[in-house]
Amino acid sequence: MNLELGKSMKGFTDDAMTAIEAHSWPGNVRELKNRLKRAIIMANGNRITPKDLELEAPQAGIPTFNLREVREQAERQTVLRALTHADGKITKAADLLGISRPTIYDLIRKHDVKV
């Protein structure tokens, strides 16, 4: 995406990664992709910040210890990242995750991910 937009970003700040992981992404992969493009274009430095993403850095709070919630959140975020990395291509995302196409379709339905 960097090259497409004529920029040379070095990555994300730690706060930006935390904000990305904490955001619920109601628009799913498309929202994440659009937000990343906008952030690359608007960034002043060479690393993307929460401000560039138009996200707030989450406040340090009490972490959840509910293993089921943590697993669900991690699974959803990983599926979203794989789909984003694969430009929305299901087969490629499934390969990245090391799972079959039927399994990724099940995960997409389970987490209500819009592709």
C-alpha cells in the first residue's frame, strides 16, 4: 500500500497497534483498509499514529482475564488481518492462516466479518 500511495512509511507506533487491536472494526476489512490508506496519506512522520488512523489510543484499563473473550477477540482480529493482507481474497487468507476455505468461511460467519 505504501508504494501505491507514493509513501515510505516505516510502520506503526505502539499506540497505533494498540488502537487497531482495540477497535471493533464494524466495517470490517474494508474499513480497516480504507483507514490505513487514509492514514498513510495523512501521516506527517514515517510511522502511523492513532491520530493518523483517526482512532484514540485506548486507556490503560483492567485487562480481561476471560479466556473465551480473549480467544474470540484474537481469532476475529487475526482473520481480519489475514483478509486485509490478502486484499480480501478468501483462499489466500485461508492459506496465510493455515486453514481450509470452508474453515475460513465458518470463521467469517461466526465473527460477522464483511468481505
